[in-house]
Amino acid sequence: MAYVADKKGLVLARIPGTAIPWAHTIFGASAFILALVVGCYGHYYKIVKNGVAGYPDEWFPSVSAATGDWYPERNLCQIFIALASGPRLMLCYLWYLLTVRNVPAKGSKGFAKFLLTNDVIRTVACGGWVYVTSSDDHDIHDIAMIVYLLCTIPHVIGTIKTAPQNPKSQQYRKLFAYTFFGALIPMVYFFIQHNVHRIPGSYTHYAFFEWSLIISDLAFDAVCLIDFQTFEFRVVDIGMNGKQEDYNSAQNGLKTYGGSESAGATLGDIRPYEVISFVSDVYLGFVFWSMLTALPLMIWYFPLWHMGISGYEAFLFSNISAVLLGINFLRRGIERAKGLVHLLSLVGVLSYKVVDPAHRLMAVAAGVSLSLLTWGATLFGQRHQNGRAERGVMTLALGLILHNVVKQAWWANNPIWPIMNENTGGQNMVGLALGVLASVQVMLRKEPGVDEPQTIQSRKHSESWLLTAIGAGSYLFCLHSMFTDSTTISRWSLGGYPNTGPQPVPGGLMVIVAMATGLTLSSKRRWATSLVWWAIGTGGLAVLHFIEGDVGFAGGIVFTVYALSLFPTLFRSLARQPPGRTYLVAMLVYNILALAHVWVVAYAFVPGGEVMREHTDYVLIAMQICLLLGIFNSNSAAWSVVSEVRARSAFSVARLYTKLSLVGLVIASVGICYRRMPKSAPQPYHPEHKLITAGIWTIHFAIDNDMYSSEIRMRDAIRDLELDVIGLLESDLQRMIMGNRDLTQFLSEDLNMYADYGPGPTKHTWGCTMLSKFPIKRSTHHLLPSPKGELACAIHATLDVYGKEVDVIVSHNGQEEDLLDRQLQTTELGRIMRESDNPFLFLGYVVTKPGKGEEIYELLMNGGHVHDIEVSDWDRWCQYLAFRGVKRVGYARISHGGITDTEIQVGKYQLLENHPTSWDRSLPIEEFKNQETYAQISENQVPEGMRFPSMFYGQGVRKHRFHVFDRPYYYV
């Protein structure tokens, strides 16, 4: 037998390390490019067509359509993905070697192994959605895609964190990471437009963002071409009896760009006890924001029922108790026993057990005062130590973002608010228990960073405590009024259909991402305090205020990033000032702006209201000027110490935990949005009869008669009445005094209905909302003439009802005292209805007695050429139903059940082929009115599917029952 000569150590081949990312990029890109080109050439009209529309509305194919539906493009894609799999796995292993060798400086094999495992799972998941297409098995395809996207988050973050400190490669990586994750939000938005709202053309826009994900994904991994320039593969003859080279020596031979020991805290520096301490402080920050936002919400209950100033508004000024921080021994005592004071402040959370609304308000005011004192004393005590000061303001900021994420999960309600309880979806006891645990942790721990040397002056001589207070007060107002709910920005930019701007899902996610981005950028203190950045933020705010729809929302996102970037600057500046007088002035500025924020809409009920009537712009201008004073007074030169980041300094650890927390909060928001995404299109209750059940209800801002949230009980009533369309009045809750809530989210999602929020908060009305089981084709938001009293609102919507257009008006007119307003408003409503050729349903609040000779009543019915649902019903004053072009089936009045002080009125109608849906404009009004008879029939003559639910007879259900007539009316 012949043997090959033993040539131990001979290098048989050399392969540059860059060959791996080159092969991965070429094979991966070829898979998708070839599939797209061949698919468009061979099956263009088939792959652009979807369940909603085809060419020309849809003209660009999605990734799944181009790669998974037809031969040969599907097979070409799968072949090249198979070719890319080898380089992909090699890429994962090479990065593992790079991580162990180079980052962090002393090695972190645990994290390197985690990253390798994650990347292998991600690679397998990619094979799952490529080889199992949606037409093969939709569930498996979607699961694989979700796993792939979830694994992409640690892949991207871990790669950036562990990459060699090469500025060029890191710049490219961050660019492609931003484009990847940035594309997800509009992609989800257009998917909802396609899948839920079924808008033709939206899937093409979705497809562009989907393809951009592929490009960004491949480009991100292609950056390894830079990092692997120092790698080389060698095929070496180790001899017939040779042994594998020692692993450690091979590791030591690797050449990389390398990081330095002074790079600051890394993932390897995480300490479990520090994490627990940090999380405890973040949760206590969440409690602070929860109580702060609950206070004006609970105050609002009292003027709402008094229809004017009640006296309880004085509790807003409970926050000026912060002046006590000027008493040195008291402030020091609070700082030393801050865990105990945090524990005492939980009386605000526990107050949900207090039945009497006034006593509950007092408990919340006490909780706000104690929490404010504790945080003020804490920040002041940390002012000399850079790391502790940064940690303090960052945990408070993260508490604010957590507040937004939690409210997103509870449809804009906070589960620990005192208006919540076990019957309304609250988790008060869970929130209280977590608060107790966090407070006890603060009491028992050694204060984080307490041994850090003092590196910051108490106060710069060039700083003014007065300007600091003005800036801090306006900033607290800014955060409270605009950033304590993730949907406030989208509601500010709201327009009528189809230019509504982003809906709460995914709009809320976009706002939370913007908040996280702003807080991340806050480390750039000189930029954050520059005049240019202030001008950019102010411009974004102006766009949000003046422009509706997507453009306005984009302006709001810019302002969100700007506003959160100021958080450490302004709060740390506040902590450097004499606390007593500074906090007193800051709270007074906050209170004045908060009252002005209410005055712009409640002007008809408050002294001097005319000055602020409909002038949110005055409030925003004052806020921005005050912010400007505070920003430049903070003196960015004082932050030079911030850039001094030593290995595992208290400052770098605080920033590390902040970034990790932001990632966790954004991921939580993504999960919440995914859970809340609509699963199917709404369907009417009785399509077999072509029935439309429509109602009107004034719901008093979703606060019931006992000062608890009423959304769940409202949901139950709307569901049990089988309402296809309902108008809800007094429904705009996106203000400080209503808790920046949004009842539309919960009701529309839980009842599976389309929603038109109506005129947003910048329109200065009390709000009107429409929910519909029928698609909303278009809508217009009207501000009705209101020269004297409160501004009246209306929604004029066109619905797709069983394939035909039906118009609906939901309106809320002015009060009895303002006759001229009601005349002008009702005349305008009549004009809108009269000029429409479609069948019409009127659901509104008019304020008039019914019957012939009543001016407002006749302006509505005769002026709009509509029929009153029941002319003999004399016992009405506010709410009215009217119709034209549909067949009336029934009418009922249902008691409010303690949810509000106003009943529910419901009408049932049919849209029939043989029933006239248009009207003769030349017909005299009396002849028009005579076309409709009011002859009634008994219930047993009505098909069962067209009847009102029998549960509302007698005592009814949950205090809802047929009242006035004690039964429904049915018509011939």
C-alpha cells in the first residue's frame, strides 16, 4: 500500500475571511432578486393580486407572493437560500469566535454562546418561512416569520454591542438596523389598512417596506466584510498522526480591531442585585406618573356633575407641598427614609377601595404629594454624584415610558388608577403589592452609587433658579399633557376617513419607539440644549397642531423625540437649585398651564374663559417659551463630566440599564400591538335581514356615577343591544382632566367595530365618536357654528351597508342657554342631510322639545328632510333619532344603568331593494312627511332576528331596561 508523504504543517489553501459574507450576500440577494424578476416576467398579474384588489390598484408584489406562490420563481428562491445556508452558519460561528476573542475585553463566553444559539435559531426560522409558504401552511409560515423577527432583535443589538470598535462598520450597522426596525412600523400600518380596512393599493405600499426589510437584513450582515478582513481560512496538513491545534492558542492568534478597557459598562457587567434595585426604582417612577395623572382625572368628576367650578379643583394645588423640600431637616429625613415615604405614598393606589368619591380624591392627593416629595428629595440628594444623578432621572423617565406601555396594554387605562377596580379591568392589588415590594427593597438595600466621588458642582453661578423652575414646570406639563398615553399624538393629528393618520395600533408603538429614541439621544447634552434642536422640536409641534393625518403625526413623532431628549437635562438642572422655592414656582407654572389647558375647551363654564377659548396655540406657545428659558439656563457646559465614562462607572452602568430597559419596553409594546391587532373584519349582527341597529348615547367621558371607569359596562350594553352603529357623545378623553384615555380603542377592538374618533383634542369640543360594524368609506369632522357657547361637533360618515352607501350623522349640539348657537348648529345639520342623496341616519343631541311648532325640532326634521323615529314620543329633550331612505323596524329607549345620566336610544332599520333610498328634492315638506306612517305592530309579528333582545324587559340586566314605554315599538 502506498502512503502520501507526511507534509505536516503544509498550508494547502488560503481563503480570505471576507469570502463568507460575500457568499452569503450574493446567494441571499440572488434568491430574492431572481424570484422577483422571474415572477414579474411570468406571473405579474397573479402575484400582484390579493384578496382585496389586483392590477392597477396593486402593482408591486409582496415578498411572499414573489417567492412562494409559483414555479419556477419559488424553486429558484429555495435553491439559492439553500446555497446561502452554509455561509450563513459559518457567519454565525465566525462571529462567535470574534465575540469570545474580542468583546468584552476579558471575554464573555456566556453571551457569545447565547448570541450563537439565537443566530442558529434565526437561520432555521428563515428556512421555515422560505420552504413552508403561506399557501402550504399559513400557521407554520407565520410562526417561523415571528420567530425570525423576534430573534432579529437580539441578533442586531448583540452584533452591534459585540462588534470590534471600527467606526466605519458600526456606522453602517446602525444605519441598516434603523432602516430595518423603522420599516416595521409603516409595514404594520399598511398591513392593517389592507387586511382590516381593505383599502386597495395599501398592500403595494406594504410590499415596498417588506422588501426594504430584506435589503436591510442582508446589508446588515454584509457589513462583516469590513470586520472579517483580518480573518483568513487555512487548509493545513496536520500530518497523519497530527493533533488538533490547541484552542486557546488559536484564539490568541486571531487578529481583530479590538475594543479597549475604557469602553464603559457592557453586558458582562450586569449584576442581578443592581437589576432588582433598578427595576424597583423604575416601578416607583411608574407609580409617581400613575398618581400624577390620576389626580386631575378624579378632580374632573366633580365639575362634571356640578356643570361648573365645584371647589374640588383646589386639590390640583396639592403639589405645591413640594415647597416643604426647602426645610433642610425634613428633606434630609425624607431622603434617608425614602423607602418608607414611597410606601406611604401608596395610599393613592390603595384609595380605589374608598367608596366615597371625595374621600378617594383626598387619598390620591396625599399620595401625589408624598411621591413628589420623595422624588424631589432623592434627586436633590444625588445632585453631586454624576452616576447617581443620571440613574435617578433615568428611572423616573423609564417610569413614564412604562406608564405608556402599561396603558397600551389596558387600552389607554392605567390598571392601578383609583377609577379602576376588579370589575372594570383594574389590577390595583397587584400594583399595590409590587409597590410594597419595591418600597421594601429601597428600605433594605445599600443605596446604589453612594460611594461614588462627588464630581458635579451644586450649582453654576450662571444658572438662575427662577428660570430653572419655569422650564421644569412647563416641561412637567408637556410630559403630562402629551406623553402620558401613547395615542395622544395620533389623536391630536386625527382627520376624517380616509386621512385619519395612524390608528392606536401601530401608532402607539411608533410613539413609544420615538420616546425611547429621544431618551437615548439625551446623552448628547450639547445637541439637546441647542437652539437648532429646539427649533426642530417646535416645528414638529406646529406641524402636529395645524396639519391632520399622516403628516401631522410625523410632526408629532419629531416633537416626541425632541421632548424626551430633554428629560435628564431639565430634571438634573432642577436638582441643582434651592429646592423649596424652585419646586414651588415649578409647580405653580405647571398648574397654571394645566388650568389653561382646561380653559381652552371649558371656557363656557369658567370665569374668564373667553380669553382662552379655542386657543390651544396660546398654551403651546407659552410652553415652548418656558422650555426655551429652562433649556438655555441649564447651561450645557455643566455636563462636560458626563462624557467622562470609565470602565464600569456608575454613570455608564446607569446608561447601560437604561438602554436595556428601553429595548425591553419597546419589545413589550411590539407584543402588545401584535396581541391587539384585529383578527377579522367586523360583521353586522343580522345580515340575513339586511338590518341596521343604530343608537345614540351620551356617556359622560366614561366615568360612571360612582367615579369608576365604565368602558366594560358600556361594552356589555352595546353588545347585548346588538348595535351595528352607535354614536357616543362626550367621548374625547385625550386631555389631562380625563386622564389622556381613549374609550374608542377598547370598545372598537373588543366589539370588533370600525371607529371614527371624531374631532380630536385640538378641535376644542367635548367629542363625538362613531362605532360601526359597516366599513367607513369616508367621513368629515364638522365644528358646528357656536358664536357664544361651547363648540359643537359632528361626524358625517358614509358607510358601506350591504353594498350600498348610507350616510350617518353623529352630533352634539350646544346647551339650552345658547339659543342662537342651537339655531345655527341645527340649520347646518339640516343642510348636510338635505344635500345628501344617500339614505340617512341621524343620531344626535339637539336640546329641544319634540313636535310641531318647536323651532329647533323643525329646523332638524324639516330642514334636513328626515323623519323623526317616533313623532308621538313627547318625553324627549336631548337625544333624537331620525332617518330617510331606509325602512324603520323598531324603536326603544333603554335606561343608562348608572353609567351616566342619559339613556340609550336605539332604532332598527332595514335597507331593502324594493324600498326607495333616494328622495325627490322638489317634494313639499308636508308631502315628504306623509310618506312615513307610524302604525305599530306587536312583537310577535316581527321576525325573531329583527326584535330587540328580551333581556331588557322588566328589571332588565345590569340596571339596563326598557323604560319610558317599558317596551320597544315595532312598525308596519
